[in-house]
Amino acid sequence: MPAAPVRPSRHPIAPDTDERLLSAVIPAYDALPPYEQSLVRQLGCHPGTHFTRLQACALSGMPTEAVTVDAALINMLEARLIRRTADGHFAFYDDTVRTHAHQLADAAGRETEPAERRLYEHYLLSAAEAARLLGSGRNRLQRRYKSPGPIVGECFDGHEMAWNWMLGEQTALRNGLRRTALVYPDLHWQLVDELWVLWQRQPDHQWAMEAHHTGLQAARACGDQAGIVRILTSYSVIAHPIDPELGDDLLRQVREHGTRIGEDTLPRSGCSTSSTTPLSPSEGRRHASA
């Protein structure tokens, strides 16, 4: 019987862990009830240095008004597994706890996969809403969400809040793009597309070039013609000042693929209808109470 494929680690490079410090973390984790231990493992999938309550809800799969999540976070605060950040978010208490949670997430294998996908769908929905508010000057593509139940994104009061979210989540978004490129190609190219507004306002050509290279591979792997055209178009705009020959080649591919789907310009919509309805936090609360 052939060996099962090995999934790439979420955290391939983990810092050395002080065994003395870890000896204090393990009993605190072991003392938690099973649901809260599961949430720690799910939080170990998070690609950033901090997380919000809504992200904890997304990982757990619980409604946004679930008191279970709040109770779990309070218990983890008291156990010094997590802490509050200056901006009111949460973070693992220190690098030792973070490393242990990452190891638990990797050891859990496929148990944490649904939670991880829900988190990246949360990021996709949040990035899409931020991009809508900030305005990218492009046609919007319909997004696909596969997780069962409502997907809840961050709620932004306006342009400034949306922009601050994009800036504050850059570490998570960078790490998340690396992860989704390996495991969730359908989410990967969509995230790359929604981050166009970030690269417009705060150019990072190396990151943008790398993301569009893997984003194009992901769209092609999914066979999504609209996604291919969109990523090719953005990629050509980024590439032209750096490598005009590459930019011209990408534009030729835009014309070729655009013709295949009956358009020579950016498509207005090319994705299939979402199997999951994305909700804002307020809509998610109404859905949960219905």
C-alpha cells in the first residue's frame, strides 16, 4: 500500500523551545477541558502574531455570539496561554506557547484542516470587504467559499479602518499566502487578487511578484479562466517596470485567455456561485439568533 501523502508543515521553521519553559506550558494546556484544548490547536493554525475574537470564532466554527468562545479565551488568559495586546486583540503569551500550539496543530494533522480553511475564508472575506471600501478601480469577481455554515469577516466602519486592518495583518497575510499556495490553491489566487489594493497603495514589488507567480500557478491548477485572466493582468502591470519582456509575455497570455472566455478585458465575474453565504458580523449574529 502506498504511503499517505505528507502534508507540508504549517510552521516548517520553529524556534528552539526551552524545555524548562515548556514544562510549565504543557500542564496549563492539559488542565483545559477538551473544547478549549481543541481551540488551542486550532489557534496554532493562525499565520500571524496576533488574532481577533472573530478569528477565534472562525477557527472554532462557532457563531459570533457564542459564549463558549469567550469563556475559552478567558480561561486561556487566566492560564497564561494567551494575552491581550495593546490594541485589544489576543496573542499567545510568549514564543514558547506559540511554538507549542504550532506543534500541536501540526501533530493534529487533518483534525485542524476545517478550522484552517475557515480562517483563510475569513481572511478572504475580510480582504474583499477592505478592498471594496478602499477601491481598486477594477471589476469585482464573485468569491467562492466552501466551508459549511456562514463565513464571517471583519466589520470595517470606513476606509481608515479597512486600511489599518490591511496594514496590521501584513505578517499574517504574507504567511497565509505561503500556506494557501501549498494547500488551498482556490483560496490562494483569490487572496492574491484582493491584496492588489494593498500593493497599489504600499508597493512591495518583490512580495507582489512572488505572490502573483504562485497565484497564477494556483489559478491554472484550479482551471479557473477568469482567475487566470485577472492574475495575468495584475502580474503584467507589476512586472513591466521590472522585466518588460515578462510583462509583454503576460499581456499576450491575457489576450489569449481572455478570448477563451469571450472577453478581451477583465471579466466582471467568472467564479461559480458561492456554496456558502458570506456574512458581516452583524448579519452573522442575526443568522445565529434566527
